Amino acid sequence: MMVLRAGLRMELALLVAGFCAVLAWKIVRCVLQWARRREARRALRGGVTAVLRLQMPVASLLVALYYLTRLPPATTSGDLPPVPGFALAGLAGSQLAFLAVLAHGLLRPFGNIRSEGER
Amino acid sequence: MDNIWKSIIRAVFVLVALCPVAMVIYFALFRTLTKDYLLLVLGSELAVLLFIFGVIVLYALATDQIKIDKLINEPSGDASISRFQLLIFTFTIALSFVYLVIIGPGKFPDVPNQVLILLGISASTYGVGKGLQVVNGMTSGTAQQPAAGATDTPVPEAKPEPDPATTK
């Protein structure tokens, strides 16, 4: 039974590693495709809205990396480590800013009012 | 090339299916067939089958038979930042869970409330962003052709049109 348990753990680790490798390869390919697009390069030179949009993936990556650094000490207890309050608050603020910019870009409330008045 | 792979996969399935029969016969004839031996055979069989299924799915993913290229794209092909962040957090928590199961003491890990809140924030952002896009498509009537800014892709500011009076 011990051999079977060790084999199962190794099998799980192999499958998860393979899945992560394939997924990372696909994501890198997607990101490279975005970067090749002219609009993306122009947007990176954009103003405040571009910065407010792009801060969200950066903040998400930072919080995810911070969480992963807290994982090795948690192996003794065997429970998932909690996310600190400042990370949650920062992430919520970042996503709110992103949603605000997205809503502004989509709905354009002032632009809609003006166009209705012109009709 | 596909036929070779299919033949190999079929052969492996046949071997895996015949293995427990052979082992049960071996234990029945030459050893005492106990419950422990049967559990060992059953566990090994399930482990091998799950591994083969996993490898087949991985092979299909790697060779684009299962397409996940649009995983973090909008249907129009633009980048979707909200999908990207949802993917980051989902995989971070899922992989942490698997890591603790493999490395940890072997019990089912407890999930703290903060982790659930984190996943909730992430999924809510994706949902609200998608809802905004749908509302925009309904109000502007351009569901088929989304307007500039209708995706969460960074969109540059529109350049002003040159005035024909001044260009003459």
C-alpha cells in the first residue's frame, strides 16, 4: 500500500506538472499574439486609462506570487494559508479601478447624453 | 502518425484491462488471495487508468485537438484582462491545494475565508465586466460588432479626424 500511495503521488505530480507546462506554453503564445498586434503596442503608450487597465494584471500577479511564497511554511499544518487583509484590500481596489475604467470606456455616459441631444 | 498513436493507446488499454485478471489468477493459484491483495490490484489499476486518461488529455491539449487558445481571449480575438486574472487566481489556489495534498500530512486541506473572498472578488470582476459588455451591446445595438472599448483590451484613444476645410 505504501508503494501504491507513493506511486499515486508521483503520478499526480507528473500530470499536474505536464498540465501546467502545456497551459503556460499556450498562455505565452496568447500573450505573444497580443503583443504583435499594433493596437496593443499603441495602447501601451496610452495615457491614464491604459495604466489603470494594465495595473490589474500586475497587481493580480503580485498577489498570486505573494500567496505562493506563503505556501511552504503551511505544509506542516496542511491547511491553505490565509490571504492577508492588505493584499485583499489592494486587490479589491485594483479591480474596482479596472471596472471603473472599463465602464467608462464602454458606456461613455457623457458621450451618450450628447449624442442623444444631437438626435 | 495518428494511426500509430491510436494503435499504441489501444494496446495500452488492452494491457491495462488484462492486468488485473492476470494478477487475480496469479494470486489465486500461487498465493493466498486476500482482501489486501485485491485492494492493491484495484488501486493500481485505477491509478494506471487515471494516468493514461491524463496523458491522453495532455497530448490532445498539446497537439491542439482540444483548443484552449481562446482561453484568455475575447470572442473577437482581443485580450481579456479579466479572464486572465480569474485564471491566475483559480490556478494559484488549485495548485496550492494539490501541493498541500502531495507534500502535506495527507489530510484534506481547510480553505480559509480569505481565500474564498479572494476568489469571489476575482470572479465578480469577471462577471461585472462581462455584464457591462452585454449591457453595452444591448443599449448600442452593436452586439455583432462591438464598439471601441467594448472589450477590456487596452484600446488607444481615437485620433481626431482632419478638418477638410483646413486641409484644402
